[in-house]
Amino acid sequence: MKFMIAFAGTVLLLATIPAKAAYVSYSDWTSWPEMDRAIYIAGAFDQLTTIVGPASGQSYADRYQTCLTRDRTTNVQLAQNVRMFASARADLQGVPVPVALMQYLAFTCGSP
């Protein structure tokens, strides 16, 4: 159910921005309201975990989903965590948000 809500929110959010802006820069994303950042990060997480295939016998989706579920991380918390993580790293502040998300997940949950 949470996936469907996040998916619907992501579709609505992405429908309101130009197609070329599907990968939003970190600096633009941080200027958005908190709930918009959470919706975007939920969509980026879903995209990341469905596009990236299996690695070392366990998929990224399984690893990262397990990690976030174990910590009971909500979409709002994930967005806040990615924002804090990237704000401390100058190299992530000029990249698209999904890159910062991937770096955060690898740091927090480990890489397969």
C-alpha cells in the first residue's frame, strides 16, 4: 500500500515538472518543500531498486529495502537523511539526487 501511495505521489510530482527535469539536481531538490522531497526520493528509490539487477546473489532492492525496513525509515526520513548526508559532501551537491541517494544507501546499508 505504501508503494502505491509513493508511486501515485511520484507520478503526480513528475507530471508537474518538465521531462528534462526528471533527474533533479541536489541544489534544486533542497529548495523544495519537505513532502515534495520525500515523494521524489521515494520515486528515485523505487527506480533505483527496480532497474539495478542482482549482485552477489542478493539484489540491491532486497538489500536496501531490508536495511530501510529494519531501521523503520519513512520516505520523509530517507529524504532528510539524504539531504544531511549530501550537505556534508561538496561532491554530491552538484549531482542529480539519485546519485546522492545511491551514495547514501551504499554508505548506510553497504554495497553488495
